[in-house]
Amino acid sequence: MTFSCADAMAEVENDYKSFELETRAGKSVKLKNLLLLPDAGLKSAMTILGSLDGAKGAGDVSELMPKLRDLLVLVADDTAALKREMADWPVGMAMTVVSAWQEATELGEAQPSEG
């Protein structure tokens, strides 16, 4: 029996779906599930998410946007399109997108494969 890495990767990508974001320019940007990131990307994403969890109070709001942008760019499949889209986003929009991405790609959402 031969184990196909290509088939396995396709199954993993199907199990751990990305979150699709449509930009105002009509571009589709996929925000990858954390489990589909390479080691360095996963570590960076977890560091950013940890710093977001610790942000409290109005004084930290000004520090949120760069972190939110970095996180979204890190998980995006089309960074250029996403950067153009985020250029004029207020913090609230970035937080809304990050929350929707987290909810849609929540760990533990993968279903066992049939077969």
C-alpha cells in the first residue's frame, strides 16, 4: 500500500477549512486554519493571539491594529489583496474579521474522514 502525501494533504485541507473573505474589490482571500500553517507561522500566530488575549483597557486599543493586521496577513493566501483591503479598516472591522475567522476555523472542528 502506498500512502499519498498529496491525497493526505488534500484531505487535511478539506478537514481544516479556511475562512473565505470577499474584499470590497471583489477579491476572494482565504484565511487559513491555524492547523494548516507551517511551524514558524503557527508559532507567530499563537504569539499574536496570546498578546490579543492580554490586551485590556482603552490604552491598549492603539496597539491592537498592528497585531490584528499581522495576524490576518500571516494566515491569508493573498496577502497583497488583504493588505489593500485592510488599508482603511478601523480597529473594530479588524476585530470583527478576526473573530469570524476564529469562529469558522475553531480547533476541534475537523470531522473524522469516512472510508
